[in-house]
Amino acid sequence: AGRLPGLRVRSAALGLGAGLGFGVVTLAVRLIPHLSPGAIVTDPATYALLLAGGAGFLLLTSALQHGSVTIATAAMVLGETFGPAIVGVVALGDRTRPGLAPLGVAGYGLAVLGALALVRFGEGGAPPDPTPSDHVHPVTVDIH
């Protein structure tokens, strides 16, 4: 992702990868049964948490170095919510309160659309270069 052409694409891809890493962290934390030292050391979720957290951090810092903060952050938000939400519903049994599923889906859809809008339209861009008529020329006085 760091070698993709174009700053926008590179920043979005690195941010998305960072979000996926942070999403794995959120899932791994849920899978650790309890916080006794023996359980932490022997549970594979602990190592997934450490590796995914480190990878997410490195990808995000790379995204911020190579491109836009807005694009990187919006892509990260997509990555850290979309994957874990699917895994939570399909594999971990996450559900909404009875009768509120449409509201939950609508809210999630709006959040995703907002992040996508930030990726597409979030950059204000640099101000235009001033034209020669916009320059103020100082008056110099030669005093002897």
C-alpha cells in the first residue's frame, strides 16, 4: 500500500490497513476469556492483539506521513468498524435490541457514508496562488 501511486490512494489504502489492524485488536480483546496471567500468555488472541495493534500503528503513522490526515483517518474508521461489525454479527452473536435493527443498520450506513464522503470531499486543498495583480509592491525610498 505504501508504494501505490497517488497520495490519495496511498493514504486511503494505508489508513484502511491500519483500521483493519485496529479492528482485529477490538475482536481479540473480546476473545480473551479472563485476565489471569496464565490465560493471557497462553491465549492466541493475546498475540493477535499485539501484532495487529503494532501493525495498525505502523500503517497509520505511514499513512499520516505519506498523505492526508483526513483521508487516512476516514479510511481507518471504515476499516476498524466494517470488519469487526461483520465478524461480531456473524461469528460472535452480536445483535441489536429487539425492534431496533433497522435503526442500527441506518446509523451504521450513515457512518460509513460519512467516512466515504470525507475520503472523497474532505480535503480543502491548498489556496490558489495569487495572481500578479494581487501582489502588493512595497514602495522603497532611497535616503542618502
